[in-house]
Amino acid sequence: MSKKIIEYNKLRTIIPKLTGKKVLVGGCFDFLHIGHIRFLKAAKKEGDILIIVLESDEFIQKKKKRQPFHNQIERAEILSSLQMVDVVILLPFLKSGNDYLNLVKIVKPDIVAVTENDPQLKNKKRQVNKIGGILKIVVPHINNIASSRLIKKVEKLFF
């Protein structure tokens, strides 16, 4: 496993060692596509260290109502191979807004980067405000690009 990949339970020891302006992003990144790449590039431009909090397989199953295309470790390996990514945090299944708030308090990002259409925009703004950070929309909404939509296209082609 890449040195860039961090287990959630090791955050408190590793995160304080990171120096520079921290940019936090989160998501499933289940079927990496051009929208993800544009988002990660734009987020990285906002700081020195790009940290991705990567949702669990259980999150995809329960919240997205489907099986993940790649499991969490595979997704982490793919993301960690990208030059603009500095850290990938493997999240357990977080059950509440308070769980995410605690995560933000541990990471203490200077910026939380989001897309224009982020469904958790209000929650993320509230969380980052509690730690004195900034929420920044780094890319506009991109129509017709979503992992779920791409997975359905692939399934139609091959199955």
C-alpha cells in the first residue's frame, strides 16, 4: 500500500506532521472520471497538501444503493497514484454529521474544496467554519459526468 494512504485510526499521529496549507476534499471516487481529475487539480491549486477523505464501501452500498465498482483499497491506490494527491484517508462508515465534524477537527484543513453542486455544501460550510477554515467552490457543476451514470453505460456495453 502507498505511503500516501492513511488508515483513519492513525490520523491523530500523522496529520500534525503535515506542514503547509492543507486542502481537504472528500468523496467515493468510485469510477474515476474527467470530472474527478478536474476537481482534484483545481483543489490542489488552493494549497500545498491535498488530502482526500475516501468513503467506505459500506457508504457506497448504503448511501448510493449500489455495490462499489472498485473496493476502497483499490480506489485509494488509484487516487494515491495521482501526482496532485498527497494523502488519502480511508474512512470507516461515518454515520452522522458529528462524525464528519470530528474528522474535520482532526485534519484542521485551511480549505475544504467542493464542486458547485456538492449535495453536502451546507454541512461542509458549517463544519469548516467551526475550525476557522474556508469552504471554496473550485469547479462548476459538470453535466452528464457521474460515476453512477458511467457505470451504467459500462454495464450496458458488456453485460
